[in-house]
Amino acid sequence: MRIMGLDFGSKTVGVALSDPLGITAQGLEIVRRKSENKLRRTLARIEELIRVYEVEELVLGYPKNMNGTEGIRCEKTKEFKELLEKRTGLTVTLWDERLTTVAADRAMMEAGLGRLERKEHVDEIAAVFILQGYMDARAMKGMESEGFHGKGRI
């Protein structure tokens, strides 16, 4: 089962994809649009990727403010979530994405990428961080329900 992670921005959507076992996330692409409100082609491209990669679940980054409050980007993200669910028929899980863009930028900087290269790929890498965080949390929850608490079985 594949899971798709999405980093929804004002003019781009970073897309990441899990491996078939749902263990690791890889960057796939960045869907770009000319205007913030023009989502038809963006949604069509995401639908196409869902079909091609046989995606069964979507995770959408949820951009809360650092203090935990929700701003205008959260509202736009919720609207995008509703559109995705209607168009794809899949459940979309909102996932706290605080600091994912910062982490993505830092990882690329440490890899030696220049400012322009980082800007070109930051949304895709942020989508990877969103998806990987979701899958890791899900795996930990599953381990805890089986009696594993980080120090061996109970």
C-alpha cells in the first residue's frame, strides 16, 4: 500500500511517495501553478499520480503557527483537503508540518546545495519530511499497541 504526502503551498504542491511497504518516503515532484486559486490542473496531476502509483492514502501537511494557532494557510489547506477527498475518494489525513520546510532547507544546505537549488526542491523535500513523520508516528503507535515501548517487549 502506497501513501502520498503533500506539502500544499500558495503556488506549488510538493509530492512525496512511500515505498510499497509504507516504511520510507521519497520525493516525487513539485506540481506548480500560476495562481493560488487555480487548482484544476494541480488536482488532475495529483489524481494521475494516485492512479499510476496505486496510492491508497493521502497525508497533507497542516501549517499551524509555531504557537499552535491556525491561520489563513490552515483554512486554505482544509479547503484543499476537501477538494482532494471529493476528487479522489481517498481519506486525507492532516499532519502537523511545523518546521518541515526549515528542516528540508537545512538538509539540502548540509548536502551542499546552493540557494537556488534549495529553492527549487524545498517543497518536494518538505513533503518527504511530512510523509516520513506520519509513517514513523504510525509505526511507533503500532509498536506500542503490541507492547513495545522502546526498550524491548513488556
